[in-house]
Amino acid sequence: MENKTENNPEIIGFACSFCTFKASEMAGSLRMKYPDGVKLIQVPCSSRVDPAFVIKAIFEGADGVFVAGCHPGDCHFIKGNYFTRRKIAALKEMFDAFSMKDKLRLFWVSAAEARRFVEKVTGMHNEIKEKKDAG
Amino acid sequence: MQGKQIENNNIENALNQFLKDEQHLVLGFEKGKDGVNHRIFKANVDNFTLLNPMFGINGALYFRRLFSKGTGIILMLRPCEIRAYNELVKLNQIEKDNIIAVSIDCPGTVSLKQETDDIPAEVSQIAEYMQNSGKMRWACEVCREKRGVVGDAGIRIDKNGIFWAFSYTEKGETFLSLIEGDIKEAPTEMLINEQQEAAGFNTNMEEFSRDFSKCIMCKNCRDMCPVCYCIDCVFNGDEYLPRGDALINKIFRTGSSAMPQGKELFHMIRMFHVSQSCVGCGACEEACPQGIPLTKYFKGISERLQNMFSYMSGRSLDEEIPYLTFIEDELKDAED
């Protein structure tokens, strides 16, 4: 039993409250299932996510972190997610230098795309789980 | 390029003339008995020297939160210091209106932690010494911009060891007009040339943990970094690096942890926060009591991240810091 829980990766997701978080709520109301290990944190805009939060989540034991926001151009605050894109792309480059690029992902999910949200999150969860199982 | 030749103490005379105004100051290097140090000169310049072959601190550090209006200041500093000054101007930490930033060609520097008695005084000898003695700091060996081509004006050294002053902006013209002599054509061949770019930096977590295992979390690297400017750093307080009861609670919650707790977290977060503004001066490494190779990581990462946006920290005041601006049509492959 203990072994089973250990192999289940913990994923922290920073979700924009105007799109991705709405999509996750919609996925819930449509009774779609996504893995238990995914913990969502609601942020007012994806650009609220200081890369420090991501680094902290990883050092506190998360197996993966994703940042999710509206599609570029659809930001509730007009241009917030353009800044997110630059920051997270740079953070990925930094993780790449430390050979841990697979731990961080960036998704664009709009409020209507519940299925896409579930697919993306499940895909990420499965990939990380595979890697964990392989050692 | 058109410039003025510096000879017969005319740079000292120029600065003394500038300092006749009571509201004017000059920050430069003073040659003392025990080496060369930064000094803010008022009224007149004594023992002034253009070159400082020793590195202990980045001079831009003194100018954070400088908003005084009406005080005219001339900075006579190394290129890395002027670049850090440029970054601080972009970050709204310095009111640049009355400041004339002059960058001086830098043949390289020796760490103040090392023996510095045998450094020669002549320019060409210094350049030779830096190349042959093997004492030059690693940060200077891989420095991207040792030429005095940043800031309002620059002082370059030609092949024969003669100093030339050039101006790049309007404020630079003011500085040039203080110097006696005529403007004439300078030689194109200079002592210090453009540096080749280093290959992309790569490492892994094991190496990183090993290098930083000696860290004692004194945070000197943060305090001495010229561009790490936040008044309220996230590492002040108990949120990121808990102590006492908060630490015990955290250990019960998350499991055993190496001490001092969170040192890798601290350096990684700082590495990202300064990534676009890091000038690679190596002041952090100078300040480190444990001799951790901080420059290797901070410079390597920041160069990679700056190359993503074809940006170079402190190169010019017109380029915006990449995190503070965006282009709508870019980074198409950022999404997974």
C-alpha cells in the first residue's frame, strides 16, 4: 500500500482563475477524472506566478509543476500571459541547464476546454509516473 | 573614431574643474599605499587613477536608490560597473539625469583575496601580467565586455598604452569638453578587443549540490550583488527559509532536510531573479566566505537566458529588460 502511494507523483499546478481554473471546475461538473496527485493553486492571472513559486514547489518535493493560463491574446488583463510566456520560457531554459527540464510545463487552456485540460494534465502525470517507475 | 588624447594629467585637471562646483562629485579609484580603492571625491581629486587591477566590490552597489536631484556626479568606473549602473537605471533605482557615466577599458582584475603586491603600474605591463600570471579572476577571463564602450563616455587604451576619451551621448560631450586638448582621429587598433562568446552553460543537480554544499547562508552574495536590489527580499522573514518552530513544523510535514535548510532554493531563486540583469562581475564570489564558484553558475545561466531574447545586460539604456516587455508573436514553442 505504501509503495503505491510513493510512486504516485505529486504535481502542483498554478491555474489562472479566469480560464484554466474554470476549465477544471467544468471538468468536475462534467464528471471527467484527472489524477489525484494534481493539486491546483488558483492565481488571479498566470503572470502572478513568480518563478520563485515554481522553484520552491520543486524543492519542497513536487515531482512536477505546471503553469496554466489563457491562450496568448485572451488574457483577462489584456497582456498578462505574454509576460508569463517569457518568464516561464526562460525558467525552462534555466531548468534545461540543470538537466531537469521535464519537471516544468506551460499550458494554455481556455475556460471552455475542459477536455483539453484533462488530457494535458493526465498526459503530464503519466509521463512523470513512467519516469518515476523506471527509476 | 574621433576622441581626445589623455596626457599630462589633463584628466585630473578636467575632474578638478568639474569639482569646482560645490554640488559636484566624482566616484573613481584612488591609489593608496595598500592598493587601489573606490573613493568619492569632493572638491578635488587626489591620487586619482584610471585603472584598478583589483576587484573587491562592484561600484554600482553604492548607487542603488540614488534619487538626489541637482547633484552632478561623474562615475569613472570599469565597464562591468557601468553596465550594472545601466541596469539599475532601467530598474528605476537611479535618477540618471545628472550622472555622467564613464567606462574605462579594463585589462582584467585580480581578486582581493589574493596577493596583489606584484601588480605593475604601467598599462601594457598590467595587460601582460593579467595574461601570464594566471591570477586573473575567472569572471574577468570570460568577461563579455571589457571595452569602455558603455555609458555616456568611454576611455579606451590604444596599442601603445595611450589613453583616449570618447563620447557616446550628449552628456558624454559635456565630459569631453572638460578635457583640455583638441579632438582628433584615434587609432582603430585598441589594446582590449571584443571577447568571443562562451559556449552554452550546462550542469546538473548533483554538481550543483556538491558545489553549494559549503554554503552557510550568510547571504553576502545577495547583499554584494549590484543588481539584486529588492528592499524586501523574499528571503527576509520565515516564509521561504523557516527557522525555529516554523522549521520544526516544516520538517514534520515534509521529511528530513539538509542544513542550512534551503540553500539550493535560495541560490536557484536568486539566479532566476537576477538572470536578465546579471553583468557577470563576480562580486558575489568575492563576497563569499566559503569560496563557492558562484560566478560559474550565475554567469552561465544569465548568459543563456539573455541569449534567448538577444539581450545583453547593461549594453545600452534603450534595450528593455526582457521580463518587463514582450512581443506578441514570439516563443511559439513555449507551450508543451
